[in-house]
Amino acid sequence: MNEFEEIRDQMLGRTYHRIVTVDSLPSPTFHMEGRQVVSFSTNNYLGLATSERLIDAARRGLERYGVGNCESRLLGGNLEIYEHLEAKLAALKQKESAVLFATGFLTNMGVLTALVSLSKIARIYGYRPRQHYKYVYFSDEFNHISIREGIRMSGASRVSYRHCDMANLEEKLRACGADMKIIVSDGVFSQDGDILPLPDMLQLADKYDALVYIDDAHATGILGDHGGGTTDYFNLNSPRLICMGTLSKAYGAIGGFVATEKYLADMLRYACSAYGFTSTLPPDQAMAVSEAMDAVVDEPWRRDRLWENQRRLLAGFDGLGCQVTCRDTCILPVLVGDEAMCERHAAKLGECGFHVDSVVFPAVPRGAARLRFMANTNHTPEQIQAFIDAMGQLRGAGRNRCQQA
Ligand SMILES: Cc1ncc(COP(=O)(O)O)c(C=O)c1O
């Protein structure tokens, strides 16, 4: 056995999570390992990924452009559909400009790395910075792993603050003498479902002269009157804000973006290797996203039904006495704690015909494993009732072993 095989065996021996094979997309019904199941954990919140409307748009994209663009946008790959989509995303986030990336993960990795090296990179183009700047990231302890990885790769200092705790953030901002402070946070926390306290955070940013970078993966297309995300939800904007989002959740496709002031977007196109030295999302996906953005606006029933179903699910959980740790968004986590037990609960629900995410380390800290339930536009009242009944049985069977699930 070579060393890699040994490490692999030790890793697999320590993880409880099993990767399952699926042969259709959750809409929210799908096929998993030969069985039909209903997902209560899909990011396809609005059912758009599997809608005829998006499939038609993607088909038009395929027919018009082909399968991929095979070029960086800095070279011959700058299709007009990307510029069109960037203009729509910038308008949605009420920002001057937006920059597209192949995925949300890559957006965080690329932008967080580039932001702290803009002046270094600008030197390559002959710019002489006025001074050497010291950058510090202030990161919520529960931020998504792509943010944590982006900050790590940037090489900048990272100060972690307690989850959504603005007093703790202020203490850390006050104590920091950096030239450039950048606060980074999920907008809707991916594993916890709560919404960042943006008004208070922006006040701190003004007071301590910081930028605020928000990852709105789970809010874009969902929160706010126009589906603009957390800024739309709080009806707030500021030149200090850098708004990041993914296209792989409510919008049902793939890709990521940042929406910013124009000067920053212009710089990122040259400074960010994750933009300039890789291919972007395929053009049919850009066509589908553009259609999804229209659908969010002109099919308001999708969001209305999503929230109706969220309330129905919550009422069911309340009836069972389940402790849902956050009730603000369509992500409804139930803390289990023990990883093996969490996996067993998810497997039991799977046997009853329901797919649920068991979220374990490293997505969340050890000992904080949880079942992550997500509401969906296309759940029927009957599906929700059947699911709540299955949860009731699981709870009854496991009452002595696990009070939480
Ligand atoms: C908060 C958050 N940021 C970023 C990402 C990465 O997005 P993508 O899947 O588009 O790469 C995710 C996906 O799970 C996420 O939940």
C-alpha cells in the first residue's frame, strides 16, 4: 500500500458521509440509486433548473453558440451574451458593473485573492503604488468554505469573528491597524439559514473605513422584492459593498459573479486569474440564467409558493416539536450534533423516499452535524405531509437516542 492509499483509507474510515449517485435532477422528485425520491434539500429552490422555460433557453443557446466557448474572455471568448448577462446582474444588485466567473466557488477564490493584490498586480502594468498596503480580512466563523479557501489563498491576514456578532466584529475592527479592512460574510448562511445583520455591518464599515464583501449564493433570486438578495431585502446599498452571487441555486444553472463599482470590476478583469486564465460558464448556461432572471420577475408565483411551502414545512416541524435552529429563510436546519447519527437519520429518511442533506465536518464544525432541510416551489402539500409523517416516525423511533431530530 502506498502512502496515498493509506491516507485515503484513514480518511474514509473517519468520514461518515457517503456520496450517492443520482440519475435525474431534483425537481424536487428525482431518481437516486434506482429509486424515486423527493428532495427536501435541493438548491433548485424555484424549480427553474428543470423548467421547460430554462431548458428552451439553454437549447437556443446551444443552437446559436455551440457547446462551449473554448477561450478566455480576455482573448476570443467574450461573447455578447456574457456582457448582456453582466449588465442584468449589475442592475439586479444596483451596482455599476458585474463580472462573471465559471462557478461561485471560483468567484470567491478568485476575487478574494485578487482584491488584496490589486496594487501588486497593477505594478505589472507599470503602476507605482503610493505605499505598501496591509490588508486584513474579517471573516464570520461560519462563512462558506469557498470564502475560507479564498482568504487562505490570498495570503492576507484573517481575523475571525463570532457568527453574526457585530459587537465582536467591532472589537476586532477597532483593534486592527490595517490600511485596508475587508469584512466578508455569507448573506444567507448556507448551513445555518440565517441572514447577516447587514445594516449594522454597514454602519461598522463606515465607522472603521472597511469594505464589505457579501456572498449571496442562497439569497440571489430569493430574498428582497426583486429577488436581488440581502441588499434588496434590507433595501440598502453602499459603494463599500461588493456583492457576490452564484447562478447555480435559485437560477438553476452554473456560474458566479461579483457586482461592484465600475473601477473595481475593470481592475478585476485584468487582476483576477480566475477570470482571465480560465474559460467562463458555457453560453447556453448564460442564456438560461438570463431567462431565469426574467422568470423570477414575471412568474412571481414561484417565490410565493416557495414561502408558502416554507411555512407549511415549519408548521409540520413545530407540530412534531423539532427544534429548527433558524426560521428566516428557506434553509431550515435541525441540529443533530453527532455525525454518525446525522447520517443514519438521513439514510432512514432515504428509505422512506425522501432525500435530505446530512451536513457534517468540514462543511460545519465537528459535533455540529445537522439535517439541512430546504423548502421548494414544486413541493406539493401531499409531499410535505408525507415527509412530516416520515419525520414523525423517525422521531418516535429515535426519541431515546436523539432528542433533537
Ligand atoms: C454560500 C456559498 N458560496 C459559494 C458556493 C459555491 O457556489 P457554486 O456551487 O456555484 O460554485 C456555495 C455552494 O454551495 C455556497 O453555498
